[in-house]
Amino acid sequence: MNHTPSQPPKPYTVPRIRELKGSERIAAITCYDASFARIIDQTPIQLVLVGDSAANVIYGLDTTLPIRIDEMVMHTRAVAAGLTRPLLVGDMPFLSYQPSAEIAITNAGRLLQAGAKAVKVEGGGAHIRGIITKLVEIGIPVMGHLGLTPQSVHRFGGFKLQGKKASDAERMLVEAKLLEQAGCFSLVLEKIPSKLAAKITSSVSIPTIGIGAGPSCDGQILVLYDLLGLDPAFKPRFVRRYAELAGIILDALARYASDVMAGNFPSDKESFS
Ligand code: KIV
């Protein structure tokens, strides 16, 4: 990190993230609360997404469809409280932007008022591009999202690899270019073949951020809890676990319970006279 104690680190803005393409790879991560945000803030990570994956990892749901804008606003506010340096992007949940540009503007505005500097929306069809154009027009930066867009899980029939068929791959490439034209400042590519991600990355001038999209993207993003190993049973191929926190937490809680039950906690030093 290029900062000294007397000089606060320069925050990552939308233009700064855009300019990283071709010069520096982007490390992005999801986050949902202030405690983790404070830790992330001390790392070189450049971009933090308050993902609607909160539906899965915070609320224990099978899909992202049930999470609502009110919940995303609260998580965004919490993360913003702990973050000073990475760019904070708020995810627009299902039905918070699809119905109309007016609804999208109102809800994106709520995420920005909660501390996000940009929002993310899924899909690349004409309807979504029209909404993106309106958001960008009034000054709300938008990150696009193509490939396995989880809000369309029922159309896909599961969390399946996308863009395998030549016609799907071609459509995705076209949509990526159109999303750039619509004003997106970056693009998440989720669960698509590496070759397609490489082709899209070299065809657009905005950074691509991959998850399950191979090594050629301009950056990578993972769900924080997957990277930290909070659910030992969840290990998709595209996740690399950098810690096994479930075991560490389990051990700490078991020792705490044992101390309480044996009358060893609290000690005199941990009590008041
Ligand atoms: O909601 C989320 O966490 C996401 C990332 C996986 C990109 O959309």
C-alpha cells in the first residue's frame, strides 16, 4: 500500500477503478458488515461489493431472490461505516431495478445514501441497458453483471455454467460491448468459460471482474465467507479457500462453553469489585 501514517491512503473512486485496466489487477471481495469491512480496509483490496449473496451467507437462503432493498440498504450502511479506501459498490436486489427506470433510480439512490459509490445490476438485455443508461445519466455509476446472473437462476434451471453454446457466447460478447456503451464502469463475469471471459476482457475498455471466469479477467471477486471457509460443506470449483475459519470458530466456542460450564469464566480479572 502506498501510504504513510501522516498521509491517509487515497480512496478508490470509480474513475480510478476504471483506470486500473491494463495496469493493475483488481482484487474485489464481498462484505456485509462493519467488523469485516474494518479488516478489509487494512488490506490492498481495491473494491468491495455488498452482494445480494447476503441472502445466501447471512440469511441462509437458497437463492438471492428473496432479499429486499431495505435489507441491502442496512448492510451497505454497515459496510460503509467500516470502509475508507476500497470502492464500495451496492448490489441492487431482485425487483429493485427491473420494473422501471424510476424504481431503479429511487433504489440505487437509497444505496448511495447508505454509503455506496456505485451500484451493480444483473443482465445485458435491451430493457436492463435502458435502465443503466438512465442511472448513469443522473450520476449513479453502474457495474454490470453477465454470465451466471443468480437472479435469473430459475430461467437457467440452476447455478450452471453459462456461455458454453457458441450462440450464447456470441450474445454475451455483444451484450458486454453494449453494457460498456450504456455507461457501465466495470463488468462482473460469473461462471463462464475462461476463453469467453478472455475474449470479453480484450473486447471492452472497462475492467472485467471474474468469479468462476478464469484468470484472464482484469480482476477477481469472491464471496468473503467462501474465501474464509465459514461453510465447510460449500466448496465450488472456482473458490479458493484462504482460511478454514469454521474450525477455528467452532474450537473457540467449544472452549468458551466448556469454561462457562466448568465455572472457569469469568475469572476475578474479568470481573468488577
Ligand atoms: O452477490 C454477490 O456476491 C455477487 C458476486 C458474486 C459478484 O454478485
